[in-house]
Amino acid sequence: MASPAALDTTIAVVTPENIAFDYQLAGPFRRLPAYLIDLGVRWGVIIIVVICLSVAGLLASFSGSSSFVIASGFILYFLISWFYGTVLETYFNGRTIGKWACGIRVIDTDGRPISGKRAMLRNLLRIADLAPPVVISSFANEAFPIYVPTGMVGLLTMVCTRRMQRLGDLAAGTMVIVDERGWRLPVAKVDDPRVPALASFFPGDYRVSRSMAKALAIYAERRHYLTPARRREIARHLAIPLIDRFEFRADIDPDLLMYALYYQVYLSDPSDEIADLGPLAGFSPLRRDQNKPQGLVGDTANPISPAVNGPPPGTASVRPTPGSESHVPDTSLLGKPLPRPQTGVSQPKGEQPPNSLQAVPRREEQR
Amino acid sequence: MNVAKLLEKRRVQWSELERLCDAMEMRGRTDKSGFKHHQGAQGIARFSTLYRAACADLALADTYQLPPGTVTYLHRLVARAHNQLYRANKFEPQSWSTIIFETAPQQIFSDPCVRVATIVFFGLFALAMYLGRNDTLIPGFADRMVGTEQLSQLEDAYEAPLAGSLDHYVSMSGFYIMHNTGIGLRCFAYGILLIPCLISLAYNALALGTMFGYMARPDVVGGDNFFEFVTAHGPFELTAIALAAAAGLRIGIGLFYTGGLARTESIRVNALKAVPVMAASALLFTLAAFTEGFISPSPLPYVIKAVWSVFSSGLISFYIVVLGFPREAGEFASQLQAGEPTDAA
């Protein structure tokens, strides 16, 4: 097994409620736009203050108190340029305007909110993180050289530390995390009628392992972004052992099998009535039923075998099936005579082992 | 019960918690969530109930075999609610007097970094002053150190005797607060990198010292006016620069003298130690700025400025030595006081 800590930019935090939850850390490329926005806001505020003060200075010059306006201008400039981040982070729960716009937040490394002292430290030390400054020589004039901070020190420490902290964060014991809003609760919906049908062929006492459940959920979330061929290719790795274990037909669509297992694990209810299988009733995906007359075998349609675009690798039988997989059941099964009408629970006649849910585990014991 | 039904059931509460979070993120209150039972204290109680429920869901997520997407969602929901429940500590102005008058002087007195910074600063300052005054030792030292142009500008500035109106004083003290405290804060920030801080400190010491030495030459016009100007605010300002650098060095030194801690942990501990020193330095910068704005350029008699200078030096000495002297007995008493409630509890 791999090491327990995920190789990820998340950090676990234990709350006073004794719950551990994960924060996603914000890297340099989320924090840079936030800094630039803050820089713009800061200068915007300074310019507005200067305009207001110059208006006030004009008014005050008649009463002879313009010097106070100038002095307060200097002091305000000083306070805004040095303590903008400190005050905002303290009073807005670890966020400045730029951080709010970029959806990030500063918190303590223990997951607690930031305190005023820590906010001050990390904001004062930003100067050191922006080091070393370079002088742009083409615009430079002797009196006013233009310094451009490169931020190499901060970038280097962010790369080197586990929590992606810059020097100011290290000194203050803080970290910047992603504080996303507007997410959706992902619940995959199953609208393919073949899925519950196939799911009813899994034995009722079959319980998937945790890692399998996780893999199934991830697969169900992602499969919409994949082409059918790619789905089959990915699903095959897990499907082949399942096909062997439950003795399904070898030409079963691996994607459909995984999706059915997902349905079985997450969506179906054991107490539910067996779903109305409609035209699919009577079709068995099991290998031992493969040679029985089902009205489908030897036909051009097999509803659960992979759809048309070439035979799936690893399947022996090559059956040309028309249409894409989504409308295979509709086109090929409607109106067909079904010689052995049965549902999942009905007992078939003859010596065939029952096609019901209890059948398969018993045969597994025999193996 | 299957997972989908479980999720549907829990989802009602989760979305209620989300709406509460929305409301709290905007205003810090639960009133605007749109539900009637979220007003005031009731809303906060409801919020914490829902938060604990979400925590419990997250804790049981593994047992319920929730899909990973839902677990991610729960992590975010709990994190978001956690950020609203445990909000940032505001500044505590009532603790500032303790920091300025107890923690800071004790830290300054016992910190070797303060000694190093002071020796570097005042040592180089005295050396540069001596070399700037005496042109025969290293000929042209002052011109090369500060620049001929700046020196002549300096001479011109102090040719006329000091006189200024109140208007001028007020605006200049504002400028000095901005400019000099800015230099101090920059020195402090670069302290974590050690070398830029030392370079900045040494440069300030050499440049200032050379100017002082140059103006002290007998053949320079305006020397008397210059010293009349700098006498009053000198003690505050020079000490403040040295202290700012010392606070910065404290953080940088933490990288090397870890005292058995991990390096990052050591930086953190030392940075928290440096904050009171920096606060004291900022206070001195402000005092220096007002002195420099109001007393230094005024046409007051020199005696008053000299007395102010002596007084301010005494004040700094009192602050560092008397307030900062390590007091074991006092500490012991305060420890006892602090210990009693815990024993009772």
C-alpha cells in the first residue's frame, strides 16, 4: 500500500469537535492574482484618499489648516500601504478583497482562524517574500529608479514547504487555503433501464469492499466524460474478475457491468421491488444461460454486449449489433417473442439452477 | 437504507447549513438566511447544531460508504462552517500596554540580537563619523560614501538658521512618520533573510555617521544648524532603527539557532518574540517623528533641545534597563497568580 498521506495539496485539520477534515491549499498561482487585486485596490484607495484630501486641502487652505491635511495624507498613505492586509485579514476572517475575489483564505496552521498578531507578522514580512527587487534599467533614471519585486524568495519557500507557505506564513504560522463556494452535491443518476436489470443478477449478499465502492463512485462520476470505447477499456480491469466470479457471459459490456454494480451499491434498496424489466425480462447475462434458447441468442441483438464500434478486446464472440448502445434495447428487443418470461425471482422449470439471487453464492461454495 | 436515500435525507440539513454559511459570510450574522427560525441567538444555536450534524456525517462517511464526491462536498461544507463558527480574533487593545511596557523591554534587555544590532549600528555609526570628520585618514571617504552632490545639498539645507511655521512642522512630522517608520519596517521585514537586514542597517549607520562627521568638520558651513536640528530627535530615531533591525534579526536567527525545535517551528516562535520589540521600535519611530516635526526645526533655544535629548535618552534607558530588568520574583508571583485558577479548576 502507498503511504497513508495522499500525494495531494490537501491538509487535514482536526477541529475541536474531534473531526478531521481536509483543506485544499492555495498555491502560488491562486495567490498571485489575489495579491495583484489587492495591490490595485490599495492604490485605488490611496488615489481616492489623495483626491479627497486635495479637495479638503483646498477648502482648508482658506482656514489655514492645510498642513494637517498634508500630514494626515502622509500618515494615511503609510497606514494603507503597510497595514491594509493586516486589518482586512483580521476583521474579515482571514480574507482581503483580493483573497475574497480569488476564493482563498488565510488560517492558522492548526486550522483555527488567524489572529491580529499573526496577520500583522505575515503582512509585514511580505516585503522579504517579494525580494529580490530588480531595477528596470531601460526606464531607470538616476533620481527615481523603478524597483520591481520578483518574489523569488516567497516562491522558493512556497515550493519547498509542505503547506505552501511563504516566509511570512512560516513566521506567523499561517497557511492559505482554498475556500470555494458554489459547489454542487454530486449524485449520479441512472437512467439506463438495462442497469437495474443487470444489477438484479448480483447476489443479494454480495458486499463490495470500501476501495471498490470508492472506485465505483469515481467511475460513475467520470464516465460521462469518456467515450464508450474508453469506458470499456477502463472498466475491463475490474469487470473481468467480476465476470469470472459471478460467471457472467464473456461478451458482457464491462462498462455496463460496473455501472450496474454502482447502482447496486449506491442506489438500489434491498427492500425495493424488483424493477420492472420490461422487454429485458427473461434475458440472463449468466454464462450458463448462454446456450439456452432465449430468443436472443443467435439473434443480431445482445442488449448487454458492447455496442457497435468494434468488438471489445477480450470477448470471443463478435456480434454485429446495430445502433449505438443507448438505443440497442429499444430497437432490437421490442416485439421479440420471449419464450421464457421470468423475473429475477421467479423459479424456472427444469433442472437449471434458479436464476434468482440466491443461486450464485451457493455455487460459489461448491467451487 | 441505501446511500441515495440517506443522502437525500441529509441533504436538506446540509443545504440549510449552506444557506446559514452564506448569510454569515456576508454579515457575520444568521439573520439573512431567509428562514424564520434563524433570527438572533436561535439562528446561532441552529447553526451549531447543523454544524455538529455535518461533522458527524463526515465522521461516519467511511462507514456509510458515501461516494468520494459527497465526501469532498462534506469536507468543504464542514470547513466552510468551521470558518464561520471559529472566527478571527480581533486585536486586543487592552493587551497592548502589557506588550509595550512589560513584554517588550524584557525582551529587549535579554535578547542578544538587540546587542548585536546595537553594536553594529552604533559601532559603524561612530566609525563613519570619525572617518567623515577626519579627512586625512581615508581621503575622500565622505564624498565616496554619501556622494559629493548630497553633501553639498546637505550643506545648503542647513546654511540658514532654523525657522519654520507650525504648518511646516505638522506636515513634516507626517512625512517623517511615513518615511522613517517605513525604513524601520523594511529593515524588520528583511531581517528574516538576515543579510539584507544587516546591509540595510550598516548602510544607514555608515551614511548617517558620515553625514554627522562631515557636518562636524570645522570648515563646513551650517554645521551648528545641523547639530541643532538633529540633537532633539537623534536618541529616539537611532535607537528605533537599531531595535527594528534587532527584531528582524531575531526572526532570521531563529532559522539557525533552533533550540531543539524544528526550523519552521523555531521561526514561528522567534517571530512571535520579535513582535513586541518591533512594536516598541514603531512607538519610538513615532515619538522621533513628532520630535523631528515639532521640536527639532523650531527656533527654540538650543538648551531646550539638548534637555529634550537628554530626557529622551534617559527615558529609553529607563525603559530598557529598569522596565526590562529580569525580575525573577515578579515572574514567580505572576506565575503563582496564573497558577491558582488552574489549580482551583
